[in-house]
Amino acid sequence: MRTRIGALLGVTALLLGLAWPAPLASAAGTGWPAAPCATGAFGALVRDGEHILVPATVTPCGRWDEDLRFTVAGFRPGVSPQVFASDLRAYARTAPTLVTADLVTQLTEDIGLCLLASATDRVACVRVTLDPFGSGLAAVPIRTGDDLVAAPVVFRDEDHPHLPSPWCLTCLVIEP
């Protein structure tokens, strides 16, 4: 009986490992192993207490490689966002990868969010803005070349000085 339970747990762990993104680990010192291209999209913004959550999915083009990484960056007008090696995430092996941007900010102006396959390759972008009817916040898709997200991304090949979001397993804290 114990052998069967152990085997079942082993198979379950293997299957989860194939479908789930690689665990967060320091990528400092390795540069940014970027996919040659990727596809992705942001979902609807959700406000949960003080958290502004914007979910997204991303998939690399071509053959999956365990070393390839992506991230989400936050943009404020005229400011270059910084991306740290520890902000990079692995792509899921068999399905689109889910990531949730957890914005740590009081929204006083529109900010942009982009899924990044590399420091120069924006996959999909949204403008996080106050709803024009004053009923709350909205994440509105914008072009990857929109002026709001045009600033160059600064990649820092070191660990981020802040801890990952404890809010959810797929969250990435964004401090635009």
C-alpha cells in the first residue's frame, strides 16, 4: 500500500513539474535567456483590498527551453523601468504561463504594464488607468510601441532587493 501511495505521489509530482513553471530561483549572473519571440495577453484587472492585480498569460514561440525567461515591467511616463534577474520567470512547459502583476502603488497617473520576452521585446501591454466614468480602475490594451511604454528597460543582472509577493503563487510585485 505504501509503495502504491509513494508511486502515485511521485507520478503526481512529475506531472505537476512538467506543467508548472520552474520554481523561483536566482537568475543573477546569467544574463537574460530570452525566447526569440513570445505571444501573450493581459486579463481583466482585479482590485482586492490594497492590491491591484492584473493577470496575464505568455507562451514562447517555437520549441520550449527550460532556460528561457520572461517578466512583467511597470512603466511611468518618462521613467525607464528596472528589471532584476530575480524578477525573471520560466515559461511553463506544456501550456501558457500564468503571471499576475501585483501593483504596489497608489495610482496618481496612468501606468503601463508590459509582458517582456527580453529587455527590448514587448509581447503585450496595457494601460492601467482610472475608469473614465470614475467607477474604478481598468487595464486597457495598448500597442507595444505606445509612448507610455516606450522608455528603454534597464536589466540589472542581480537579485531584486525586495521579496516576492506573498499574495499569490503567480504574483510578481511591480513597483513602477
